[in-house]
Amino acid sequence: MTQSLAPAARPTTGPGRARRILRAVAIVSCVPYLALKAAWVAGSHVGIPQGSSLLDDRLAMAVINGLSILLDSAVIVLALVLTRPWGLRVPAWLLAFPVWVATGLLAPVMAGFPAQLVVRAFGGGGASAAGREAFLDEWVFAVVYTGFIAQGLALGGLFVLYARGRWGHLWRGRVWDLPVGAVGPAHRALAVAAAVLALLPLTLHALWACGVSAGLGEGRAADRGGEFYVLEALYVVFLLAAVTGAVLLAFRRGRALPVSVPLSLVWVGSGAVACWGGWLSLASLGGPADLADRATPLMNLAYAGQMLVGLLVAAIGVYHFAERSAGTARRAA
């Protein structure tokens, strides 16, 4: 994105009441997670039962928790940027990228955790629930994921209000209003490449969601339960959302749809598959000591594939905003 995505709205003297409330929710919801992670970095075992694999490598745990603190602290920074007048002067790319990452990391949690609770309420937690209890105390998941959901809702609300005032003109109208001539071969090539690359991770996640164990490590296959199947099904949903949004934009399909529909699919879908694909790929590099619990080559291919799909789809969204921004600038001139 270029600096032509400059603020379209007049700076205000301060945030409205809704923005202040959402900002407070976003900041307060970070406190339990940050306090817990800071305690673990300091050597506390609160919430970690004896025998948990988290206690096997203290240095790795400290590094991962330190990184987690930085990532969650970014939510507080974003909440301030989105509600202060000086936030309108932040370059578009410098703001959009971390919000896209936050969306990608939080969206599967916001959708998955409530679905997992429903599955467990009907006795479908299975082996994964039992394995989880040996990993962390149950209350930790409730506190952390509830905080994540609150962060996602508050930060999402703040970004929508901010973006509507600053860039709302870039997603107004319907797909049929988009100039067909502006769609170059690069857009269509990216959409086709994303659709082709999505076939492998989409197939694998769909098979795993249906109970097939092929390609899973022995430990992962043994720990499967209802919660595992929920997560795999969500990966399928987000992959389909990303590819669908890319095709709608690149080929101008669904012409009666508001432009915000394919853009939302591109934004949320690409962020979820790219960020979680990257995170899972990074987590698999160290690998647990037990070979049975390590990611298999097929699992790594699925993670890498969905990460590439997310990045390609995100590029289509960037092209869209750059084109519409340039077109708006030319008409204004």
C-alpha cells in the first residue's frame, strides 16, 4: 500500500464513547494473559501441573513466552493507535499489517474455542481433552481464550470504526462497480495459484476433520478428539474463505455482492491460514523430544501450503486497495 491511502477523515479531538469502551476492553483483556506469561518467564509454575511437557525445556519456554508477551502487548499499542488522533497519521502499511496478523491469530480462537466448549459439553472432548489436562490446568485455557475473544471483538470493532473513517471509500459499492479493465493477469494468476496450492492443505485438513489419521504423527493421532476435529474443520473453512474471496475479486464474480464481502473473506481468511500456518510451521522446527509427537512431512506440507495460500490471497487484497486508491487519487486530481 502506498501513502496515497492517507487519512480521508478529519482528525477529531478524541475518541467517542464507543471507542473508549472498546479500547478499555482491549487493554484490560490483555492483563490476565500478560500476567500469566510474565509469571512463567520469572520461573513460576502457576497453572502448569507436575509432569507437563512445558517443564522439559525451561529456556525454550522462556523464549516462547517472551515472544508471546511481545505479541499480546502489540494489542495494547494497536488499541491506542486506533483511538488517538495521531493514529490517523500512521502509514497505512504499518497499521494494516499488524492488524491483519492479529486478525489471523485471533479469528480461529474466537470461532474455535466456543465450538470446542459445545463439543465438550456433549461429551465429545475425547482424548484431546484428557491430554490437555496434563499440559496445563483447565482454568488456564478458560482465562486465556476468554481474553483472546474479548481482545478480538474489541480490536475488530476499533479497526472497523477507524478504517471506515479513513479508507471507507475503498470498499464502497458492489462488485459490478469495480472496473474490469483494471484487473490484470497478475491478479488472476495469483488467484489461480492460491486455489491450486490450497488443494493439498484443504484435502489433508478435510480428511483429518473426518477422522482419517493418514499423515498424522502417532502421538497426534492418539490424542484426537472432538476438539481436534473442530480445529481441522476450521482450517478448511478459513482456506475456503480465503480462496473464495480471492476468486471473487480477481475474476469479478458475484457481481451483485457488496465489495466488502469478498474483501472480508480475503482479510480474515488469508490472515487465519497464513498466520496459523506460519506459527505451526515455526513450532514444528524445534519439535518435541518424542518422535511420535513430532509433525510429519505431510503435516509440515499442510502448514507451509496454507501459509503460502494466505500470503498469495493477501497480495490480491493489497492490489485491490492500491488500485482503488490510485483511481480515487486520479479522479481527485
